[in-house]
Amino acid sequence: MWESLARISALIRKELLAMLKDPRARWSIVVPPVLQCLIFGYAATYDLNNVPYAVLDQDHSFASRDLLARFDGSRVFQRVADLQRAADIARVIDNRDAILVIQVPQDFERDLLLGKPASVQLIADGRNSNTAGVAQAYAGAIVDAFNADWRGQHGEAGPPIDIASRAWFNSNLETRWNMIPSLIGTITLIQTMMLAAMSIAREREQGTFDQLLVTPFRPLEIMAGKAVPSMIIGTIQATNILLVAQLWFRIPFQGSFVVLYAGLVLFLLAAVGIGIFVSSIAATMQQAMLYSFLLIMPFSLLSGLTTPITNMPEPLQILTFANPLRYAITIAQRVYLEGVGIATLVPNLWPMAIIATVTLGAATWMFRHRVA
Amino acid sequence: MSALALRVDAIRKTFRRGPKETVVALDGVSFSAQAGSLSALVGPDGAGKTTLLRLATGLLTADSGEMEVLGIDAARAPQEIQNRVGYMPQRFGLYEDLTVQENLDLYADLHGVSRATRPGRYKRLMEMTALGPFTRRLAGQLSGGMKQKLGLACALVRSPEMLLLDEPTAGVDPLSRQELWEIIGELVADRQTTVILCTSYLDEAERCSHVVVLHEGTVLAQGAPHEVSALAEGRVFLADPPEGQTARGLQARLLDSADIVDAVPDAGRVRFVLTGAGSAPRGVEATAVEPRFEDGFMTLLQRKRESVRSASFTLERPLKGHTTEAVEVRDLVRMFGSFTAVDHVSFDVRRGEIFGLLGPNGAGKTTTFRMLCGLLPATSGTLKVAGLDLRTARASARERIGYVAQKFSLYGDLTVRENLDFFASAYGLRGEARRRRTSWALEQFELGSHVDLRSAELPGGYKQRLAMAAALLHEPEILFLDEPTSGTDPLARREFWRRITALGEQGVTIIVTTHFMEEAEYCDHVAILDGGRVLAQGTPADLRTHVPAEAGRAATMENAFIAIVEKARHEDSARRRSAA
């Protein structure tokens, strides 16, 4: 037992030494994840700002000006053109001058004053369906507010239902708040999986793996000695992302660090397990690298990071159960934004333990039985 | 015939290593090669042989000095030179996933060989290299010798006026080596191609018309091979080991003597070269013999001899008192798919013996080794190492063996000391014991001056020493060495065998593979492998009886090997014919 621990710690020391000795290697472990995190924080957002829109006001009334002033006054929209003819609408959309065109027809004010339903046309550029949808939703909200105010000012009864919406855990519904905590899982998965996969593939390619196998190292000891250093690096990277989230983006942390790190350790174990399994199949470093890249795409698509898992077809939903990132993102978001305790997270913890056991077990078997 | 194909005048070339250090690869080298002649560059590792060849191809430019290739200034028109010169680097760029024919086509395309001339030229090349029957085979599936021949064919596909070959026969079995030399001879004699090659086989230098001996970037000597041999004139002797002593023992004793430049076992006797003219040391029965190139070469390199002699070496605790067989192999078979890599191999190795597995690349030596070390399961058959099958034995059983893999597998990013510390810990050495063993290793292998160097930056010979040191830290009973002398120069090889001999004397069982046939002379027992089978085994003297001694000269191990392999291949084809 004691002998075994001594050997494992020797291997861990050697791995860390090889990984961190070169200043460039140290740099590449710390800087890229932080950069990725910053880029994601700024670039990957569904929040709309300064949406260019054009106006075709055929009414030129107080009511129409009031409505359009509400668009101009919001931070979301920015008027880029005043159109004169309906024929111009196609041009501004086609040229991508505007994402949205608001057409206020003649008789808009008259209909309103008569208490008849008045219509406003919103034309959106559907080539980017996501942006169009969000822009339409914002515009709808502005029109709703206009309606409510108009009714109040003209002595009419308010709408039968008044929706008072509050977004819990992220009151301004900022994409960043939900994106950055998810990166704690996503970025570290990529890095730890690659590190683990490459560390064994490199030894195999350079012939040192044989040398390791003829020493008294047992396969499980090699596995531990290879897994721990990658996990240490993964933990450092996750911590860096956590620091960026709190100190740079100022996203308030609601939960307990102990719970978050407990989940993280299991997740890293699963990530390293997948990496080591990849390296047990790969013959060269190049193959290990390729296989890891192949896995990264499905892992992030099937994680719920960008699209909700419940929207996916049934078979894909089943596949997500084998994806450690799915659980890591849930844990990160729930601990970070919601502050849940460990008891709530149990359904997300044990699947990662199973993934780690299966991949590490299979890799251990492969090391001894693979035909070189 | 007096035109010069290559004129090198006071060439100097330096490289940067790291931020501060500058390495002088060539320092004022001058020589010339006649058109249509065969010249060789010889010298230890790091002498500057490859650099010189690469300068001649125009791939590198010299810092100073002049180089004229086929009358063209190499510094001014490298492209023109590359159009007229064929170059075969140490590891020729064959595409292993393409067939022999596709490789040839590719190089013909690259060099713009016209379609019309191709069929005739391919036919000649295939006849010359005897690769004709294998044109559809993937290059990756050729044996080492065939790969070299294909590389040569690719370099010759556009009939260059001059051919530069960098160690064309390294790692090639004696039969293929003979064939390669026949091709080279034909090129020079029949087609007046100028050939310049570098080699670490000193017997090959003797076949050239001009030899340049390089050492650390300077020319030690040049001229016809017999001029170099003549440097040892009157100083070369052959001695018979006294009754009850092995040639290896006598050789070790002679090497320790201050007035002897070189001593090697030679067909059961010992060949040695004296520092100056004189007679054999007292107590040694010796007859004077004609010097050969190697003797002259060793005389030239006298001042480096120190490292060979000091390569003797002592274990902390000599091993004694084992009587069991160290290794027992019975009917060992290993298949890869339908390919039989090891075919019913059987042999025994006794304790304290030096056992050599000889054979060309691809003979099954490494596969046998990996099975012995428990790295690869056997398809069938039994094997026991120190009484155990290492594949199924407890992990601690592996403490009894040491393993030096091909290419001296070390962690290149770690320093010498870090490598030693890691392997010591891997074998459970801690605290005081670890300190004691690592300083033993540093001292015995003279690595002290390099402790803080990254092992990837070590010169070739030092890498081999470090690999051996790492494998001996835990004082194993049995040491496995896979091709330890491949790609090392004659000096490093002598040094290596000096250490191995000392280890054997102190009771360590040694199993070593090599494709240098003369190294069999250092072994107690030898098995010759080819195509996965043991063709012959016994003491070196037993094996030499397979060939009749030529007039006045005992058969060499290389002659024996060729005779044995040819006989086996002949029987094989006869059997196949009668079966058909």
C-alpha cells in the first residue's frame, strides 16, 4: 500500500514536472482558458443592443410618434431610416440596413380614438431566426406597454390580464450569467481531456510507456498517476474561470464552494477517464488529438450549453446521459446562480462517477491487453 | 576523368543550441571528390558528416568557405544543384501508405521525369534493386533493407550526376547490405555516377576510393583507405586467449593496458592495436597482422580512447550463487493477424551469461523481447524469466529485470537527474537508498557533468548511458537491451560493450539484440533469427563453423550469418517448391 502510494506520487511528480517545467507550457495552461472565458463573456450573448430598425410612418400622428418614441427611447433599438414608401421596406431588409421595419398604417390614430383595433406591421429579417425572434419579442413588449398606457390615459379599462414577470436567479436575463458558469465545465473538459489523452499517447509514441510497464507499476497506479496531474491542472483552470466570473464579470456567486468543487472533482475524473480511454485506443499523438476533437463537438452540443436538452429528439436526449458536461453545466449553474446544496445535486453526481468508472476501467484493461 | 564533382574549401558551419550556446559543426573542412568516384565520410557521432552532405545539396548554407558542386557555387544556385544531385537522408522520406510503384511515380513526378523515359528507367531500377516482384506492396510493409533499396531507387529515378547517401546501410541486415553495395558499385563503375556517402561501418570505408575521417568538425585524415590503414602499420596483432580464458576477458584486460589503442574480439581471438610501434605486451601470445581501415581509424582517434577504457564499471553488490536458468523459452509463437512475427522460437539463457539475439530488422527480435518483458502476450508457447512469466506474475517480480528499449526511451523534458530520480522511485527506492543509487549511477556512467541537462539534449552516447543507468538503478538480475548499439558510432559501441562485459563478469545476466554481426563475438551464446525463426544457435565459435575458413583468415560472424540465412532461405524455397 505504502509502496504503491510512493510510486503513484513519483509518477504525479514526474508528470507535473514535465507539464509545468517549460514556461511556455505553464503559460498555455493558464492564459487560453481565461481568454476563452473573456471572449465567451462578451461575444456569446443573445442579449440585443442597438438593433437597427427602419420606420414607415404613414399616419404621422401624435399616437404614431408616441409609439415610435418608445422604440427610440429603449436601449434595444436604434432607428437607421425613415421610409417613405412601402416599396422601400424590401430594400432596407435585403441590404441588411435594418433588422426590423415598423410600418404604422394610415388611420392608426383614428382607429385608436374610435376604440377600434389598430394594427402595426413588424417586418423582421428572418435570415437570422434567433435575432429576429428576440427583436420581435422586444418590439411586442414595447407595443404592449404602449397599449396599456393608452388605455389608462383614455379612460378605458386595462387589459384583462397583467403579466408581472420576474426572472429568478438572473433578474435581467443576461446571457452572460448563464454562459460563464457553464464554461467552468466546458473549457476544463476540453483541456483536461486533451491533457490526459496526450500524456499517455506521448509516452507511447516516445517508447517510454513500455519502460513504465516493465517497472513494478501496476496498471491502476499508472492510471492514478496519470489522472491526478490532469485533474490538478483542470482544477486550476476551473478556479481561474471562477475568478473571472466573479472579479471581472461580477456575477454573484450564490452557493457553496465546497459543493461546487465536489462536483468538479467528479466531473474532472470523468473527463480524465474519457481522455485516458481515448489514448488507450489511439496509436499516436496525432490520433489521440483527432479523436479528442471529434468528441468535443458532440459533448458541447449535447450538453444543454446553447440549446435546451428537452428540445432535442428523444434518441439524442438519451445520448446526453453519457455526457459528463451535461451534469457539470447543471451543477455549475445551479450552485453558482441558485445556491443549491449537495443533496439536490445527487442525480447529477452519480452518473459522472459511473462514466469515470467505465472509462478508466476500460482503459486499464486496454493497457494490458492491447496488441501493440 | 580529372574533373572535380565536389570541391569543399575551408567550410565552416555553426548552429545555435539554446539561447547562448553555439555549436561548431564544421570547422575549416576541405576536400574534393573526383567525378565518377566513390568517397566516404567517416567519424564518430557529431563529427559533422550529415552537415557536410546537407551543405553539398544546397539545403544549408555555410558560414564561410567555398563549396562547388558539379561546378556550381552551392551558396549561389542551390536549386540548380538540387536538380542535378540525388540525396538520400538517413531516414528517407518514403510514403509508407503508398506502394513501391506509387512511391517511384511520386518521386518521378516531383522531379519532372518525362513519361516517355519512365518505363525503361523503372525497369532498370527494379532489376538493380530486385524489387520487381514487390511493386504492389506497401512501402511500410517492406523490410528495412528493402526500404533502403526503394529509397535509393527513388533517389535514382531521374539519373542524378551525383548521389549523396547518408548512412545508407544503417540498421540493414548483412545480406541487404551486400546487395546495396553491389548497387552502389554498379552506379560508380557502369554509369560514372559520383557517390559520396557517410557510414559508421568502417569496413565499408575500405570499398571507397577516397575516405575523409572527420572528428568534431575537423578533418583528421583523408586519402585512399589503405593510407589510413597504414597509420597502424606494424602495430596490429592477433592474440589467442590463454587456456581457460575467454576472448572477451582477454580483450577487456588488453583494453585496460595503457599502450593499447584498441582491442576487439575477432573470431575467437583478440585483435589489438598498439599505441606505438613495438611488440605485444608480456604474457600475450600474439602474431602481427596487416592493419585494416578500422585499426588506422582507431589510431587516429587515440585521444578519445580514454572514455572507452574508463568505461569499466563496478556494481555495488555483485550477484552470485544463482543456479537456475535465467530465461527459458519454448515454442514461442506470436501472430499479428495472419502474419507470424515469431515462429516457434526456443532458447535458454543461463545465469550470468551474455546472450545475443542476432538478426536483421524485422526478424522478430523486438517482438520476442517484448514478450519476455511481459509487454506483449504470446500467441502460444511458454516462457519463463527468472522462473516467472512476467505477464502474469506479480508486479513486484518486474523488479528483477531491467529493460533498455530501442532508442533509449527517456523523458526528454526531464533532466538527467530527474529521470534517474523518477526511475529510482518507480522501483521503490526512497531517501538514502535513492540518493546512494543515483550517485552510483552518475559516477559509474560518468554522467556527472550532465546532471542538469535535459535528456533530449544529451549527445547520442550519453543517452545510451543514461538509459542503461536508469535500468540498473534497482540492481536487476537480468538486463534486457534492445538494439542498444543501433545508430551509435564505433567508439560508443566499444564503450558500451566494455560496460556489458563488466556487468556480465559481476553476475548480471544480459540479453541483447543487435544487427551488428561482429558484436556477437562479445556474447557467450548467440541465436540467429530471421523471419521469426531461430536459424542457428550456439557459441560464436559454433556458428562460425557454418562457413569454411577462407585462405589464412578465419570466417567472420558476418560471413556465418550470410551463409546461415542463405541456406535457410534456400531450404525454404526448396520445400515450397516440393510442396507445390
